[in-house]
Amino acid sequence: MKKQNYKKIARDVIELEINALKKLKKSISNSFSDAVNAIVKCQSKVIICGVGKSGLIGSKIAATMSSVGTPSFSLSASDCSHGDLGSISKKDILILISYSGNTEELKNIIKFANRNKITLIGIVSKKNSLLYKSSDIKILLPEVKESGLGIVPTSSTVTQLAIGDALSIAVMGAKNFGKLDFKKFHPAGNLGKKLRTVQDLMHTKEKIPFIDENDNLENAIKIIRIKKFGVLIVKNKKGITKGIFTDGDIKRQFKTKTAIKNNKIKYFMTKNPVSIDKDQLAEKALSVMNSKKITSLIVYKSPNKKKTVGLIHIHDLLESKIT
């Protein structure tokens, strides 16, 4: 067997693909924007179809689009000629991916789309092709040099994948699809953990360590022992948060001998406590705690910062393993 420099082969393949992506970057035209606008306005599904390697790329693009809020799925071009055309409705958008644009398996799909006035987005590298001529929106990818004797789909599939990613992210931005939306579709795994919000981990309702501002210090000590958070949230009769009282405050008051059992808690509390919105990422809560050197945060629901809806403790964050 002929000895080869495998590292050189790897670098050559990657270099070809980098060059292909550079050509792709320069080729982006108004048709890309037209495709994004069409997908954003779509009231049904985005269906992506290709043949061979392009079909595999289509599956990945469909998965990415679905994960960022655009219902999508991929179809096998071959199966479309044997019944799967029934999966495509007139309200759908059809994206066909093909380097040559003349693949035999695509012809029936193109005819079906044109006959039923289904919006067809063609992603193709040959301008003089059936797919290019038949598409409502034409995304022309640059012709590129392939690796492996110049015949193995490598650089071309990289450009197809890249344009699919670009479409997905552009549509995501147009729909104002944010981190909280992303979290809904990724509840498990490390990504799900990183996208947990304060609301996911906070203590609510009867678990919140509330105390009335006119309650006395002796009762505050009892409540703080029962709730076991080392902190009390002080509120008035209207339920408005007025301050926070910690076990550290208790120790300081007794050390200075100013504590009187019947004194109202509002005289000892810390006003304007640090708080956080329930929809903030849990990672943000941990960052605030570390910077402020505190172990708990009052949680509110925007825009009402004076109304406490929960409490999050540093132990909750550490146990959730968000970092």
C-alpha cells in the first residue's frame, strides 16, 4: 500500500472547503433575503428535499430550522415519486437542494410544486439547470472544487450546509426567537441545563420566607430557623417588598446589644435588596450572587420589581449543575 501523508491530505481537504466558503460568502445576493422573508411568512411547514449527500444535508437543515422555531422536516427525493408527495401541501414552502439541479429524482417534485403553485426555493450551483429555472426563489451557490479526485461531494456539501445554517439563523432573528424560546425545544442535556431560568429553580408560594415589616425580631428569628434559607423577605400589608433580613443581621444586632425583642423588623432590615427577574438565565443569577457576595436573590416578575414571586438560593444553582 502506497504510503501517504495523511496530515497533508487533511489540510488540503480543509483548505478546499475554506475556499468554497469564501466563494459562498461573496455570492450572497438578494435572493437569500427573499428566501428568508418567504420562510418567515410561511403559515405551514418548510419541507427540505435533496438527493444523496444533498438529502442528508437537507435533513440537518430541517432539524436546525425546527430547533429554532420553524416547523420543518426532510423528505427523500426518491420516496417522493412513490407517494411522499402527499406530505406537501399548498401552504408549505419547498426547498430543493442539488448541486447540478438536473438530478432525475427531482423532476417529479419540481413538476408537482409548479403545478400546485407551492413556493419553491432552489439551492443549486448550475444556473443552466431545471431546478434553477423552475424555482420561485433561486439561491445560486458557487461552483467549487471537490476533494478526492475532484469528484467526492465535500466542498459542495459544506456550502449547502452553510447556506442552510445561514437561512436558519436569519429566520430565527426575523422571528425574534430568543434564548427562552430556544430552551423550550432543548429541555434535556447540558444545553438544557445552561438554558434554565431563575423561574425553573426558584422557591415559590408558601416556601418563600416572608415576614411582615411590623413583626418583631423574636418572631423573625423563629421564621428564619423554620424556613432554613438564612434570609427573610420583608413586605408590608399590601404585599410590597420593603427589604431583606438575614441571619447575619441577627448576629450583628445582638453583638452591638441594640436588639430588642419587641422591636419591629423594619428597623433592622436592609432596604433595596438585590433582586432578579424570573426569566433571567440561572447562570445570570449565579453571576450576580458571586459578584455581590450573597447567597440568595429575591425574584420578581417584570415590570413589577416590588412584588416578590420567588426566592433563589445559591444551593439551588449549585445542585442544578448549570456551570
